[in-house]
Amino acid sequence: MNQKLLALYGLKYNPFTPEVPNEALYVSPKLENFFWRIENNLIRDGGFALISGDPGTGKSVALRLLASKLLQVRDAQVVVITHPSAKLADFYRELGEIFGVTLKLHNRWEGFKSLRERWFAHMQNTLLRPVLLIDEAQEIPNNVLNELRLMASMEFDSRILLSVILSGDQRLNDKLRRDELAPLGSRIQIRLNTEYASPEELSDALQHLITNSGNSSLMSKALVKTLCEHAMGNYRALCNMAGELLATATRQELTQLDEKLYFECFSPPTPSKRKRS
């Protein structure tokens, strides 16, 4: 971490990197409602939920905040798939590792049965379903998604053993509309569609970031407005631009980030005039 940056602006951390603390992340009312439904419905009843949206609209942040929130629920078991593009055999290997089940790779039926028994025992003991989080879920092969659907329930779908939250871009929605994945698509109970933010929503998120980092006056109000108008509704683009401004201001040892710095960093270069022969 750049100690000069922190000391110069009185910051506890750089507010524009992906590693900011969870409490520094802005939670909109829409996100709060989604989290409430997951915590009070899905992990108690089981089933599938979906977070979808274009890149930079906050899907991964929503999943990160949800994981943090669910880990505070007593007896909740929250696990994460880290290799979503894995083929079926590797998918079983990862499930066995994260749920602490020893699997024999030459006997998939035994693995299928052992995992379901582990989930059923957890459900019986805690009245909560284990929660499986999968980011970049558009990369999951279709046969893996169908296997997960079959594993997650028993007794003709009358008893759900697992809570699964899938997060992915619009390609995931397209996949779930295909005939081979229609049974899974019809089981999505809770949906969150992340959208490009308005300048006002971006401004709220940006101000929340810099206030929680320890310096609410890090940026001038005019700069905040300019950044939010030029970020095209994209949270990631907003933080990338703000991070570039902060790095430049640190190098120049400026006391505050303002519009002048913005135009210095992002104005297109003036074309040079060629001499006529």
C-alpha cells in the first residue's frame, strides 16, 4: 500500500482499489432487499438465486457483500466455487474439497450420494441449507449446471438440500433460456439484475467510498459530478478513473482532487499542426 498516499490525504486505505473493506462499499436499497430475501427465504428453504448484469454494474461486489452478510448468520455454511469453468470431474473434486467429503473419482454415484447426505445432515441439524456461491457462472458447462440442479434436491423436488447463488453476465441469462437448461432456469426463485447506474447513484457510491476511507473532502464537489457524468453508469470505470486521479495527485502532492486535474488526466491531446510545404 502506498504510505505516501495515505499520509498525504489522511486516508485509512485507498478507496478506489478492489480491496476496500466491506463496510466501505455502498449498499443500495435494491441490494438490501435482495440480501433480505436470501437471508430470510433462500437459505431456509433452499433453491436457486441469480445475479446478472453487464460488466462493471456491481455483480461481484453484490456477491461479496452477500457472502459477508451470510457468514454472520448463526450455523450458516457458506462456500464458494473458485473454478466455474471446470469440467464435471473437476467440479466434483472441488465440491468434495469445500464440503469436506472424500470422493472416489471413479465412482461418481458414490460422490453424488455422499454430498447429498452431507447437505441433508446440515439441513437436519441447523434448519438451514448450505449456501454455494458461484461467480462468473456464465463459464459453467451446461452438463455441470444440470448436474448441480439434480444434486440440489430429492424426493421429486419436494425437498431442497442446497441454496445456490449464481452470478454472471448476460450470457448466463442466454444460457438459461436454452432448451437444455430450461429446467434450471425455471427454478430461479430470486433474481437481481444489476443495471448501469445513474449519475446520482454513482455519486452516492463515490461519496460513501471516500467518506469511509477517512477524508470526505478528498474530491471537490465539481469533480465528483464530472466523474459521475463521464463514467457511463459503470462503477468499475468510475473507480478506475478516480484511482488514476488519486495516483496523479499523489505524485504532484496536491491537497485536493479537482476538475483541473481531471482535464489534465483525461482530456484528449491537442493534435499537432503540420507545416505546409
